[in-house]
Amino acid sequence: MTRSEFERFLRDMYAARLANDAKGCAGFFDAAATLRFAGAENTGPIAISSRSLSAIQEHLVELVRVFQWTSFEIVSLIIEGNRAAVHSRVTTTHTPTRQSLTTEVVDMVTVEGRKVIDFLEFVDTARIAELATRSPTQGR
């Protein structure tokens, strides 16, 4: 895959997430892919590790259900060979509490055969966990 094809692949994958399309997101992953969201295990559905497409699909469905994206912007993108580092800014709404926040995220993505084989996300799990525990009447 050329650099421009890789960049288009990534932008399409993030467009599916911005559309809150869990099935569409899962379609970018290889059957033996790994999906990891770094963080403390006590942060519930935020810090996850999935090592099969079926587990990835389940986690994506739950993440999209609980955290609806309302905006997404790539701040910087570094591509080297089949690996990319994506620094982004995302606004998400925690659907159970209806609370939103904007935060920055860094994803490390490895692609082979036009499919993600490894996806590791670094996000402020403390802020996300705090968001998930706020009541709808608390300030943003």
C-alpha cells in the first residue's frame, strides 16, 4: 500500500467511527487482529484488549453504544512503512449520562493486506471515566 493509500485507509476508518458505525469500523480489522485501549483495568469498557475479530466487533459495538463521537480531527499523522501514529482530537458524548468532552488521542496502527492487524490507543482514561460517572445535571 502506498503512503497515500494508507492515509486514505486511515481516514476512511476514522470516518466510520465518526459515523458511529461499529460494523463499518470492524470491517477494517483482520480476523486475527489485536485491539488495545491502554489504561487501568478499573476504567471499565475504556481499557480493553481484544485478540480476535469477534471480540473486536463486540468491543466496538459497546464503545459506539456508550461513547458517540460528534467530532474528529487528525492533528498529526506519521506513516512509516505499514505503521502509523495518529494524533487526533475527538469530541465524544457518554450516552448514559449525556455528558460530552473533547480530548486528545494517540493511536498506533499497524496494517497488513489492507487490514488492521494491531491497533493500540492511548486516551486520557481518567477523564473518560470521570465523564462516565457524572450525572446529567453536573456541568461539562
